[in-house]
Amino acid sequence: MSMPTNKAPGKDKVSMCIIKDCLPVILGPLTDIINASLTSSAFPQSWKEVEVIPLIKEGDHELPSNNHPLSLLIVVSKICEKVVSCQFTTFLFHNECLTSHQSGNRRYHSSETLNVLVDDIILEAMDQKSVTALILLDLSKAFDSVHHPTLLNKLRHIGAFPEVLKWFESYLTGRSQFVRIGTSVSSSLNITHGVPQGAILSPLLFSIYVNELPLAPRHSSLNSYVDDSKMFLSFRVNDATDTKEYLQEDLSRVAKCCSELHLLINPKKTKYLLIGTRQQLQNLPTDMCLNFLGETIRPVPSAKDLGLIRDTNMSYDCHITELVSSCMSKLSQINRVSKYFDKETISLLVSALVMNKLLYCSSAWSNTSAKNINKLQLVQNFACRIVTNSKKFDHISQKLQELNWLTVKEHILFRDTVLMYKCINNLAPPYLCNKFSKRSNIHECNTRKRELLQIPIYNTTTGQRTFHYRGVKLWNDLDNNTKQMPSLRSFKNKLKKDMLDRLYS
């Protein structure tokens, strides 16, 4: 059963570990219960009461707005949701029901692939001497605001059968929840709106709910990752005044669409960036502010977007600075307790808490400066010293080799090359796969390089920072044996072995 065991149980306190341990005994009855739910189009009432705990986001935890409500659902209900999610996702995929502008809860899609797409659009605009206006929309309590009749209408519109609609209606209605803070428990209240936070089906249902949102802007493009949406429009400096009007119009259209969906955009938390070269930004009019829902939205120098901190020049300096600070803080905490654990445990801690964060969405920011890469290398060096119990002035290369670790620079190239393998073999979203084409698809000349990818032409080094350009160069430089690996796993293994051999030979 491909379900994580580290999730908190619901009100019955039966965890996924217990379910998996008992599976040989309970598999038959559990299967019968889930099948009965599906055939009768009824979601069991005892699964509908949700325990909610607050998770602090930022600021004062006493303020409700600073807390994120997390729904703890009964584990067996999540197994049923998983079954429905797999079947319904297959239906949506084969019938192409979801917009290509939604990257959440879709096969081969991720926050990284969406970040790569947006980065390439912005860098290509800069290469064409254009500025990009990027607006990061903030939906207040998005999952909690879903209007059940509207959602059911949308499910009907995409072709869900009556029995399926009846099951979803049963799943959504008749729910109740209570809040637990420590040992204190509130009384139970009925839920009339929303999909439960933490439920397996919730991201999919929300994606269906806002499926038409990308159609709202008339001039701009809008892309989403579940409830995180961004609107962007590239323009010449001379067209700045007209562009400001276009952005105002598109924001109004998006706000109207959200209002019809009973969703509320928070203008105070909506971020607005103007991204371009320093020279282009200096030539913009001084007043590029936007009026939105009674608030004035001013351009900011940087803003967080799907785990990355974007800045006005696409340098990622702010992102790397904050990333280094956060990782160093975690490493210092691990270092203080490292003497109490063995090497294997410390290595797991460092990998889970630091290295995964260090390389998050690296294919989006891997075009940053060598100075920033060196900062990240210092983080990895510190991590290596903690795992190997080395001293400050011990030579680090030997220790990295001992752990079979690639350097940060090489690891970034490794991740970029893996993403290229996915693009070439249709294991990535179409909006990335369709960027790449072989020379043989462009001309019929029988040259020895006809199977290489066509290198995109850019006017400046800014354009050459795109993943499109970097990916083509990486792929064309690979040997044919590596390119022809039959599976992603075998490709990763061979690529890493070759890179380690080159690095430490």
C-alpha cells in the first residue's frame, strides 16, 4: 500500500502503521467496505467527523489568521480516498479534462516544473528586451471556501457519471469538525463549505473547481499549482502605460471569476514584481502601481513563490542567502547533538533536513552566479564534516568522496540532466517536453549530428540561462549509452556513477 506511515491519525487514533501491520487480517473486510462505499455511492458517516489542529505559519500563534488548520482524518477513509483519486485522475487524464495551466496533482508535474516554465518565459522576455510583470495571487482560505453545489456542477460538466456525482455529494456533505489544542477539545460543528485540509482528494477537487480560472485574463497568462496562482505579462518598456491598464483589466476579471466561485483574493498578501534587466527597469515609468480591490499594490524587490524567492533581476541572490542561513542553522543544531548518534543516523538527518532543502527546485535556480554556488558548497562542506566527524581544516574532497557525494555544482548538473531525460522520454509535463526537438525533425540532411537536439538561438547570455538552452547543451554532450538507458532509475545510476568517476578520478 503506497501510503506514508508518518502522518498523524484521526480521532480514532488508528495510524497507518497499525493498518499495514494488520493488513493480512483486515484486507478482505477493508476491501469490502470500500467497494460497498463505491457501489452504493455513499461515504460512511463515521468517516466524516474531522479533528482539526492549528499549525503556526508565522507571527503570534494566538491570532487565528496566523495558524494553518490541518484536518486529521481517519486513516481508513484516506485509503478509500486514495482509491477514488487514482481512478478519477485516470479518467481526467484520458479525457483531458484539466487545463494545461494547472500543475498541481497531475502526473509528471511538480512545483519545480512550473517554476522552470515561468523562469524560461521571463528569461526569454529579458533576452527580447522586455520586462515581465509577475503577480502572485493570494487566495484567502481557498480550500475552506469551496461551494459544494458549484463543485458538483463542475464535476457534472467534465463528464462524471451520476453514480460518481452521488458519491462525491455524499463525500462533501454531512461533515462536521472539532478543534483540538493540546488536551482541550471544542464542541463539534457542521461544515457547509470547503474540502478538508489534509484530505487526499482535496487538491484534485480544488483543481477541478478552479479549472476555468486561467481563462479569465484577457492579456496575461495565468498558471497555478493547486491554490497558488500567478499571473504574468511581458511587455516592452515603451508599452508600460498600456500594460498597466491590461494588468488592471486582467486583475478585475480574475477577481470577478473568483467571486463567482465564492473565493476571495487577499490584495494585501498579493505580491507584484517587475522583472527585467537593471537598465530596462530604470527606464520604466515611476508609477507602475496597480489598484486592486481597494488596495494599492506596489512592485516589490523580491517575493516568495512556490518555495523560491524571486527577485527583479532573476539573480536568485535573496533565495540563496536565505537558503544558506536556514541550512546553516539546521546544521548547527545537528552538530550540537551529533555525538549522541551514529554516522548513519546523522547522515539521514542531514539528508532529510538540509540536503533536500538545499537542492529544492534547483533546475529553476541553477543558472545563478558562481558566487552563489560557492556559498551553497560551503553548506555542503559543513554537512560533510558533521557526518564524517572531520575537523574544520581537514581537506574536504576526500571526505566527499568517502560519502559518495557529488559537489553542489555537479549535483545541480545531475538534477538538470535527469530532468532532461524526463523531457526527452515524455516523463515531464508537455509544456517542457514540447520545447525540445531533434535536428532531424527540422531538416532532412543526413548528417552525423542529426540526432542531436536543436540548440535554441538567443541574443544575449540572459537567454542562455534558460533551462531550454542549458538542457539542450547538457543532453547533446551526453554519450549515447547514457542517453539510451531504458529506465529513469538506470539512467540516474549510470549518470551518477560516471559523474563520480570523473570528479574523483
